[in-house]
Amino acid sequence: MAAAKDGSTGAENGLSRRRSSKHRESGATEMDTKAVFTTLYSVCEENVAFFSGGPKGPQGDAARRLVEALTLIQDHARSLEPVISGFTAIYHHFDFDQIPANGYRSLVKVVRCCLLHIIHKGRYIASNRRSIFFRAAHNAGEMEAYCSALCQLRALLYLAQRLLHDNSHGNLFFQEESGLSQSFVREYASMHKGCFYGRCLGFQFTPAIRPFLQTIAIGLVSFGENYKKHQSGIGVAASSFFTSGKYAIDPELRGSEFERITQNLDVHFWKSFWNITETELLSSLASMTSTQVRVNRALSVPPVPFDLPLVSDPNLSVTVAPPVAHSGPGPVQMRLISHELREGQDSEELLAISRSEGLSLGLKTKRSPRSPCLLVHFHGGGFVAQTSKSHEPYLRSWSQDLAVPILSVDYSLAPEAPFPRALEECFYAYCWALKNCHLLGWTGERVCLAGDSAGGNLCVTVSMRAASHGMRIPDGIVAAYPATLLTAYASPSRLLTLMDPLLPLSVLSRCLSAYAGTEPQAEKRVEKVSTLSMVRRDTALLLRDFKQGASNWFHSLLDSNRVSADTVRKSVSEASITSPHSDPPVPPATSQFSLHREPLKSQTCQDLASHHSPPSSCPLPSERGPEDVSFFLSTEDEQCASGSQSVALPADNSEMSCSREFPEGFEPLRSEQLAEMRMQSSPIVRNPYMSPLLAPDSMLRGLPPVHIVACALDPMLDDSVMFAKRLRNIDQPVTLRVVEDLPHGFLSLSQLSRETREAANVCVERIREVFTQQGPPLTTQKHRKLERTGQGVNVALEEATRLPRGTIQEEQLSLQGRSEIFEGHSSVGANRQNSAESRKINA
């Protein structure tokens, strides 16, 4: 009794200390916010006074533009200050455990980052405005760009305010595709986004990767200008090179073209652009600069059924059928990577299924013994692009650092192979690895699934499939910035798609529509133009544009009032924009949603479909079992899908929507071209095997320990936070680490900077924990390289809250002091019991 009393007293004292720490941190954050706004007002007022026509202030159009931009920035800041203060007071309620990360925090951080950039630029202007080398027009353009960005961020915060008001406590997603989610899509379609892709490109990320993002943006708009004009990659590359000059010297033109491309080009364009890294030239360069491995072999596994034992009773077995959805049985493509040559990796049986392009090196060297661990990898790419070849550089490094073989699966891509083809192939590959461990240089002891983005989604769903079959599940999952909710639900982090250069909402929606089977498979035919004539035309345009641009730039140095930026842009890019070979307008799709394009259901799909219930009586996720979930739509679902409409986004309705979404007197900047956004209310995107965040508790309880590595500035951040909460609420082991200042897809950028390398090492650490974990998993470890010096402060907050429909749940909340990588854990035993109803044995 005395011990219990002492413990109670200690707990009360600890809670008191945590509360006082919470108040100290809240006060420090409030003071920090006030200091930022105070400094901003001071810098702006000083420059406005100087350029407003005083005796020492330079006259002219550039000075007037600077004054107008700085004055408007102050107006935006005065409106934003109370909004920011309101968010900082409540956003800790949406954190997972001790990790201060959620979409509301990310929005506030982006706004603060924009304000700090404006302060830095204002101080530069104040210290150099009297110099004869001071370029008033250039600095006016910089301030105008950040003023436009601040205006659009103000609009996003107003949308986040409504999301906060309309949502239940602790929930980051608005769980309707109509209402607020539809309003967000409407606003995205009409809001101006070019300011985030020009001078302000990547301002929210670490400075080390901004040059890379600028290169990607220039390459994207150049590639988009020449898209479909050539059949050969050399023609596209040559024309893109010759037309990239004007986008390098004109940020505004680059921003407007980037906005046009991301809003109107179809998923096939993004497949082509993202697959540039698959070309022989770039893949060879990446291979030369990557870690050298002795085994790098492409495999083509024939579609042959085989048996695996059940975990509950090894005397019984389950038959694993080959993937057949949509295109029938076909070989599954994989890549085996190993830093050392291990026993079995040079066997005749493995050589028989190897493809010629993936040859092994050093086969005559001494063989190492089999590894006790295997890493099965599913690559990202939005379900529509890339293969293991694109992700090979960091996989080679992982193979060396972890000293394990890696099996990366090249699953079929949408829209040619929509859901559930990729899931079936990944599940088959995982089962094949369990069956044929002797061919992979693996003893069969421990196995971990790892994947990024779409691959993280597949890691979770493959494990759910394995648990539903009653077979062995992996020892752990490491998912980097996974997509766990593929619906059109709005969330604060998804508001970041308005400015994200790698994951705009229009591109994200096209990728998800392709995976859901609602995107057309065939590319539109366009007129073919001679490559030689295109190169000649683009060369002439480049020389003319460079001459004109250089002349205007030189004269602008001599006379800042001579020419405006709009005039320069028009002279530089007029011919290319009005070219008869420009991309044709994309007409709206007229085909109705239909998932059944003569699909071939696998035996597993048929088993799962046998107990499917209609949507009208669909039970809550926590009440449903694995047998209630089908890969395909039932008859009732098809009727529902046939009634799904595309949300029209007319321009003349924008003002009416603004009056509902924004305060009176404020309107965000509008784009000259509306985005082609289509919201499909299709039941398939709510399938638990497509959106695991919506899976019932009975399915999630079969998962192994899950380790999530997310990005604080990623539009998919809320997917990771809410999925971690779901798992913690049902006592599933889960950890979450959040990396600061890096974009979605940082694993593919791991060789570019120290920050991306250290973030990739976080994934390596988590994989190593899976391989070395003994017994109940998960002890918290700090990643010292990326930590800041500030000490963490733990704060116990409000009790658990269950969200509507039982789909996404909220439990106890806490807050930890800011650091470069935040981590949290839920240490409970892994529930590896497979439900009795999942023991389906094929004869």
C-alpha cells in the first residue's frame, strides 16, 4: 500500500512538472511567433519608408512595386498572426504520443518559413539598397513572389480552420468525399499555384535540396513542352535540353508552365517523366556512383501455385495461387541484390529464372554462408511508375550496411494493371521468398518488409493478406511515408499539395484513380513531328530567346525602369507558347467508372468475395473480419459506382465558393487555367486492402510490428500519424519517426545531401531493429545525428476519443520538444494469432 501511494505521489508530481513544462513551451512558442511578426513589421516598414519617395529613395516602377508588395505583406501578416496563434494553442491535441507532428503543425511551419524568407530578403534589401549594383526590379519580383505565396498560405490556413471546426476531436481527416473535401478540391482547381514553382520553389525544404528541385522543375516543364513530339527518348532529351534555357532564366515562366502541366496532363505523362531514371544512360550513371554489389540479378518467376504451411498447424497447408487479376496469369518480376555472394544465389535453379539484364558479378569468388535475414522491398512511384532499377542506388547501400540479401519486387503498374494486381504480385513474391529461401542466400529465419510511399501501402496490405490466410507474417514492417488512405478525404497535411513540387494534388489524384481503375489506359494519339525539324526549331528558338533574354537583362541593369518582367517573359516565350506543336487540350473523360474490364479473379479474391455485404448494411471497420472484405466490387457496389459523379469545377462558381470558405474581404489569387480535377466516389478506394487506414480492427491485429518513417512537410503526413494512432489504439506495436525539412520521396534523393542520407539511415536503423529484435519489440532510441540540443518535454493530455464510424480512432495524446527527427513507440506484444475463420485450405 505504501509503495502504491508513493507511486501515486510520484505520478502526480511528474504530471505537475509536465504541465508546467507544457506552459513554458507554449509560452516560448507564443513569444517566438510574436517575435517573428514583430521583426517582419519592422523590416517591411523600414523599407517602405525608404522606397516611398523620400529624398534618398530611388524612384520608378520597381520602387513602387516594392512598396506595394511590402505593404500587402504587412496586411497578410496582420490577418495571419491571430490565426497562427490559435493553431499553436491547439495543434498538440493531434500528435501521436511524443511526436510533435501533424498537418496543422506543418501548415504553421510552412507559413513561418515563408515569413522568415521575407524577413531575410527584407534585410538584404535594407543593407544593399544604396549600392549601385542593387537591382530594384529583381528584388521587387522576389518580394512579389513571396507576397503571392503568403496570400495563398493564408487561404490554406482558412481552409484548415474550417477543417478543424467541422472535424471531430483528434481526427485529421474529414471523412466525406463531399462537403469540405469537395470544397478543397474546388479551391485547389481554381487557386493560383505558379508562385510556388517559380522563385519560391522549395522554400520550405532544406537548402541542400533546393537546387535539385529547381533542376527537376526545369526538366519537367521542358519535358512537358516536348511530350509526345518524338518517339525516341533521344529526340525528347535533345529538344528538352534546347528548350530549357528560357525556363532557367525566367522563374515566372517556369512557374506558370509547371502549373499548366501539373493541372492538365494525364497519368501517362507522369509515367514517362518519372521513368526517365529507368533509361540505360541514367541507370548506368547511378550504378557507377552506387555501392558495388556482387549479386544484382533480375528474376522472372513463373506463375506456378505452391503450398505453404499454416502457422497454427504446420501439418496443414494453404495453396498460394499466382496473380491473375485483370490480365491473367503471368510471371512476377523481381530483383535480387546482395553485397556478398551467398550460398544458393548462383544455383542452376535460380539461373534458370534469371533475366539477361541482371547479371551477377564475381560468381567465382568465395561464397558466404546464408544470411539469417532477408529484406523484401516494394518500391514507390504512385502505383504507376518506376521499378526496382530506380531504387537500386539506396538498395545497394542497404545491402552492404545490413549485410543481408534484398528481394525487390517489380510489380505491374497502373493504369494498365490496376488494383488488385500489384497486391497479388507482391503477396505472391513474398510467399515465393518464404518457399524458396535456399535460392536467395537466406536461412529463412527473419524477414522484414520495407517500402516507400505506394510500397509502404503494399507492405501493410501484403501482411494483412498473409494474416488472413493464416500463414507466416513478416517479423516487421518498415514503411517510409506510406499512403494508407487512398480516398479524397481532406486533411491539413493534404492542403500542402497546393505547393508541393513533387506531389501536387492533381498528380496525386490521377495516380490514385489509375490504381483504382478509373483512369483510361490508352494514351491519346497526337501528330508526329520530325525529330530533326523539332531540334532545328528548338535550337533557333533557344538562340533567339537567349539573345533576347540576355539583352533585356543587360539593359535592365543599366535602366531599371526600361522594361517590366511581363514584357521580358512575353518576348522570351511567346513563340513556344503559341507553337502549333504545343500539347493539345485534354478533353474531360466521358467513360463511366467500371472496374470489371474482363477481370480474372484469383481464388483468394473469390474466397473473400463470398461473404461480401452490400454498402447499405456495411458494418463498422471494427466489426468486420477479413472474410467480409473483397478485392472486387459486388453487384451492389457496381450500382453505387455507376452513380458516382465527377465534381464539376466551373470558373464562374469560384466566387460563390470563396464566400463560403474565406472571410469577407479576402480572396486568394486565382489561376488563369482551371485544373482538371475529378472526384470519383468509388467504393473500391475504401477497400481495406487499398486503404488500410479503413481496415477493421480484426484485420489490423494480425499485423507484425510496424515502423513508420514520415516527413513533416509531406502531404501524406496525416496518413502516417492516423495509421499509427489506429494501431496503438488496438495495442499493436508501432513506432513513428518524423523527419524535418525533407520532401516526399527522400529515399530516392539519399545521395544528394547529408540530410537525405541521414534520413535514409533512419530507415536502415529500423530495419536493423526488426532483424535484431528479440521477444516483445520496440525500445525508444534517439537518433543523435539529427537531434537538436533542446530537451524533450513529455506532456500528458486528454483521454482517448473514438472517431465517427469507428474508422479512425484517437487515444491518449502527448507532446515532445522539437527535434530534427521525432520518434515514439507503443511497446506491446505483437499479436500473431490468426483468426480461425482465416484458415482456408485449398484442396
